[in-house]
Amino acid sequence: MTHTPNTFRSLTEGWTVRALNPQVAPEELRAAITAGIPATVPGEVTLDLLAAGLIDEPFDGDNENHQQWIGDVDWQFETEFEWHANGQTRHDLVAYGLDTVATVMINGQLVGFSQNYHRSYRWDARGQLRDGINTLTVTFASSVRESDRREQELGYYPHTEHHAFNQLRKPSYQFGWDWGIDVANAGMWREIGIDSWSGVRFAAVRPLVDVLSDGTGVLKTTVEIEREGEGRVMTSADAHTQQKPVQVSVTIAGFGANVTVNGEVEYGRNTTTLTAVVPNAQLWWPIGYGEQPLYDVTVTAGENAAEWTGRVGFRTVHVDTRADEIGRPFQIYVNNVPVHARGYNWVPVDAFLSRADRAFYAKCFNDLVESNSNMVRAWGGSIYESDEFYDLADELGIMVWQDFMLACAAYPEDAGTRAEIEAEAREHINRLSSHPSLTVWNGSNENYVAYSEWGGFKQALRDDDKPANAYGYGEKGWGDYYYADLFPKLLAELDPTHVYLPSSPMSFTPFVDANKDVDGTMHIWDVWNRVDYRKYADYTPRFADEFGYQAPPAFSTLTRVVHDEKLEPFGKQMLVHQKAMGGNYKLARGMRSHLTPGNINDVSYNADGTRNWLVPTDDWSNIEDWHWACQLQQAQAIRFGVEHMRSLEPVNAGALIWQLNDDWPVVSWAAVDYYGHRKPLWYASRDFFAPRFATIQPRVSDKAREDKSWEGVPVAPDHLELLVANDTRDSWTGTWTVERRDFAGEVLASQTFADVTVEATGHVALALDEAVAGFGDVNGEILVATPVAADGVAGAQFARVICNPADVIDQRLDRNPFEATVAVMDDGYDLTVTAKAYARDVFCMVDKVDQDARIDGGMVTLLPGESVTWHIMAAAGLDPAAFIASNVLRCANDLKIFV
């Protein structure tokens, strides 16, 4: 849906942009940027400079470093447009996205100011427009210098990264993040134009749904209007219009329903609420739990028939946070059914958002759907996403966790900042509340943890004569006003139908750690930053909404932008594309004891006494081996963590990985790189996010707890269990057979569980006998659990489970465990891999052959004699043998070179 009125005319032609302080730019560019260059609107100045041939590709090499001057320039955009009176009464200049601090003029006369990237602006422009040719000028102050200026004015407020992003209402990530390029841009990133209208227009439309116990759908639509005479001194005609009642009509249609209700906005008022009832409403469900029926809603108002159109889905949402014997859960219920949330955090699809269209968004949502995700988190250092984002989520059944845009910082609470944050919040609550995919509103990202744990967030006021505030005498506000006061009040007023929590992570028991695993939601970042990924198993996350592990992008993506003379992990350009502190050191350390010898805490010292986190086994002479090992490690680490979490269902109610996507080519936590290549992690997530899922995990028996438990000391697991989760609304009955096998495929022991029934949204634990779970040779044996449904269908949506009791580094894996063939097809190539021995985590890096190639499978483990065939979509005429070269077709086995 779009809420741009049909009376709006976008101004996209004839724009130029010039620098007002060209002295900060490289000398050779000053003349050109002073004279001005063509500009694209919507767009961003960096893209204009690129199109004019004045700068090189921003993502390439170390160009980021050479282009920092762009963020220090004040840029002025200008265009001429023709305008004539068309019989309408009001003519507003409307800007849907200005980046960020801007002065707007028509014909040299001031129209208005902006200082918030996250909101739109509307100004009555009747006094500035003239019949014929008009000039529109938009002048942007440098966001970098403006943030510095405001920090001097308002004082220091703690923040991550190196710019004071929290001083401006501009997306935090645009100043650089630990995965993001630093491109503090300027421009009109969304449309700007003239909206000509008469009578009334819609200022807001909020259709909110409910479902009664008998299945009746209730649609309550609140309408807010603006009358044409508002915003200036009224004439007698204006006053007459202001006092007239305005007729309003709401129609909801679809799935056999066609209901219209009529009402009016009374004179002297600007709002009304109309209620429509839909008997036997079709329910909207998250993907995997049911269908996603969307009803069309049309709202009209006034004699000139102002119109708003959108869609709604009938469903209820609530979250259970009631204390239990473990702590407090965060269990989402949709239509009173517990839903296990599986998915990813989302960062902007491009560092330059003006070039992200629906097709770009559709590809990313396809990545979500095909990975078996059912939830996505719109993170608070980003943007309130486009209409395309929420429309796709509605259509595909992807639940949305929506942050307000405040992340990883303390935020000023001065009157100006309060007003801007309230304006943006009101706008987006109005815009988004009708989407059935919207499930959770979240006040901030990590700001409660930052205040309590990061240090420096508790600050005294600058002088003693300032009054005490809500946090105690003399303490400087840090943003809690927004999370604890403003947002709850706005949601109670505008959208009382959704769940709200003040911050993520968030514990719901007073006086406990804000990031406590057994209480509410948590982020897990000691894994990756400080400890081995086995640490995941020490947590009991009720809902882990942020955790991740890094890896490089696809090899073609990496080499497309990194051109170091010797391609190695610590090359100059490589490190420009690695934004995490010590990121490539952490990659090397994290692989120890899993893929390479040694321990994660091993450390040596250089000749100058500095710490050298690299041991000789981390001296990757073959960059392609390093690349593969990093990608494999990312997949194995997150697989370990998520399988542990899902084994705890229903105690664990959700896992959202950081992160799905990248906004530029970079070494990051993403599962899919900037150019759309799916990393091994993505293929692993397709398996461990399956709605019907099983895993073999260590568990502690009741007897062990009785015999060995000391107060406060965890008891070591004493047996293995097959844990089966059915996150669907249909029960499953069948048989599970668990076998202990050696790498040659011989069955050493077997156990069968017959007539296993897993109820809808249910879970079953099956203890394994010692004969099966008692490995004779952990480095040469595995467990294989195979399901057969009661109707005889193998699996019936449950996948086979393979349990490796040892890490790759310890297993006696055959280094060449498979044979492969490639057949040329009309639409690509078919790759068939047949295992001669146990082949662990087979993956084909098709992008090394063709950077645009895609493949429909990956990260498959094969037992001896098994085969798999994948289809490769790639250019015609390629050498088929290239897809089975040793540096393209990989598996965990081939990393045994480090032993």
C-alpha cells in the first residue's frame, strides 16, 4: 500500500546540486561542485557525484576513506518547475524524506525547515508559489558538522562508533557501524512535490482490528482530517468550511465480505472513529501456521472524496510475560496460538536507500521465506522501513518486530529533540499500526543495557543549579523519557492493540539484569566477542532477539571490492571492509579447537611486546581456505546456538539472528551478502529454522540432579535426548529410528521410538539408550535419527538428524569424500555429488565460476553412498567442470589440511 495521495505531484526533473563550502573537497573537484552537477531526486548526493564521474565507486577498495569529505559539505539542491492554479484551494509542499537538516525555499522565500530524516514534512506553500515557472531550493547542512555543533551545544551524550549520531534524528548506521560504511549523505531520499487539494485531506487513518471469541472480525477505523482553512488566519469562507460536518465512509471487502459504514466528523472536530463488523472473518496467520488473507479497506471523506486505501488482516496478538519457575517468558501468541519466532534482524538493503525498489525488497523477503523464517526485526539504528517492506511482510506472513529509531546511545531530552521524536513516532504509529504483520513495538536497542552496564551513561548535570529529574537529583537525562513515558502514552492513544517493550534486550522482573537469559528477551554477544561458541549452551534464552557470528561475503563479492596486492585477512583494503573491532582476529581465534588447532584463548607476543592473537596455524597462506573456513565456522556456530535454543522449546520462544542482509560488500554477520549470495549460514538456517525440527542434545537426568547436585553448581549432562519440536497447528505421528554409525556407514547400534505423537505446537523428548549414545570412538562415529510418518512417508516435513559428537578438527574425516558430475541443462547446470565416505557440510561456491550464478542447495551432509543433485542458475557456455573444482566444491572434510 502507499499513503501518497492521488493529488500529489512529485517533482523529479531538472535538479542540480552544488557545494556551498567547496574548500573542504579535494582541490581538483572544487570547480565542478561549485558550479553544480545534475542531481537525481529521490536520491543522494554521493550517487550524483558518482554519476557525474567525480568520484569512484564508493564501495570499492578504500574509497570510503577518500570520500569522507562529502559528509563535511553543505549541499544545495535546486530545480525549476511549472505550476498553475488548478481550481484546488490548498497547495502544500510535501517532503517525504529529507536528509537531514535542511532549509526549504520557493522563489527565494522561506517555506520551512527540517531536522529529522525519519519523518515527512508538509508546508502550506500558497504564499510562495506563483503562476508559471517556480524555483525550489533545498539546502542541507553537513550532518557531520551539525552533529558536532549540537554536541557542543547540548553536551556530550555517550554513543557507540565515532560520530555523535545521537545528536541528530538521522539513522545511526549512516555514520558508520560495525558492519556499515560511513556515508553521512545529504539529499531528498524520498519524494518531494506539490499536493493540491480542497475541502479536507486525511492527516491519518488507523484501521485497527480485533477478533471476537465467536470469530467475528471488528474493524475500528479512526480518521483524522485536516480542513483546507487550517494553518493560517481564516477568512469567513474558511470558518464556514471549518464548522461543516464532514461525511466519512469506510468499506471493507474481500473473502465474501463487503461492509460499508458511514459517519461524520462533527463540526469543530477533526477526528472520528467508525466500527465495521465482519462475521466469520478469515484469520491472518504467520507463515507456517495458516494463510494470510488480506481485506481491502477504502476510506473516503468530504465532498471532494479524499481517499485512503489499504489492507488489514484479522488476527489478535499478545505476549505472555507472566513469571514462571524459570523466570519470565516472552511468548508471542497469534490468535491465541503460541508461535515460536524464527528469523533475522534486518539492516537497510542498501547504504544508498533511494535506489532500493520493491524488487530489491522482494529478493530479501524471499531470503526470509525460503530460510523458514517467520519473523524479522527492523532494528533501531536504521529507518522506519518503506511501505514495500510491510506490504511484503503482510502478504508473506512474516511477523515484524519494530524498533523505534534509538540505538546504542544516550539521547538528549531537550524540548527540540522531544518534539521531533514525538512527531516521528506519531507519524509511523499512524502509518504502520494497521499492518497485520506488525507484532511488537520496541522502544530502543540496547539502551537499557548501555545505561546500566556500558559505563559513562550515568552523567551528572553540568551545574548544580539545574533541577532534579526523574532519575534522581542532578542526573542528566539519557533517553528513558522516550522509552518509559512517551512511547507508551502514544501507543495507548494511537495503537493499543500491539505489544510494547521499552528496550531490547529487556527483562521484565524488576531489579534484575536487563539482559538476563531466563527473563524476557536477551542479546548474546559474549560469543563472537570474547568466548567460544559452545558458550551458547550455558544460556537458557527465553527469547534471543540478537546474536550472531561473522564471516566474509561470497568470494566474488570480496574480490569485487578488495584488491590488495596480496589478498590476505589483514590487507589494507580488506580491513576497510571489516568494520568490527578486531574482527579478523576474532575470526581466527573462534576457529581454534573447531577447525584449527589450539584454544580460543591462545595468545603469543610479537617482538615489540604487543599481543599477537594469531598462532602459526592461523597463517592462512591460501586465502580461499581462510574464506571457506570462516564461512563454515559462521554456519556451525549459529547452528550450534539455534539448535540449543530450539531444543529448549517452549521455554525458548524465539531466536532472531543478527543479521539477514548487508547494505554494502563487507565482512559481517549477514547470512546473505550485498549482492544476494547466500552464505553457508543461510543454508544452515533453512534447516534449523524448519517448522518441524529435531535435534540431539545433552541433557541432565533427574537422578543425576538428585545424586550429584551441589547448591548453585550446574550438574553435567549424563545422557543424550532426541528433542522434537512441532511448530505448526497440525499434530504429527510416526516413528523415529536413531542409529550410531561409523564413517564407513556401518550401523553399530540402533534404537526405535514407535508411535511418537507430537501435538500441534507441541514438543517431545526421547531419551537415548547408552548402547546408542555411548560412543566407542567419538572421532569416528555419528548418530543418525530418521523419521517416518505414520502414513509411511519418510520425514513428512521432519528432516533427518545427524549428530556429530566431535569437532571437525578432531574427526577422522576423509579429505576427498565424494565424486561429482555436472550436466548442462537448458536453464543452467545440474550438479550431482555422490559420497564415497562421510561428507560433512558440502557446499558449492558457484559465484567463483560466475559472479551472478545462484544454486538451490548447500550445506548438506551425505552418508556413504548417498547423492544430492543441485540446480545451478548461471550463464550459458561455462565450462561445467569449473563447478567441481577443488576450490569451488568444498566440504568440512577438506579443512583437515590443518591437522
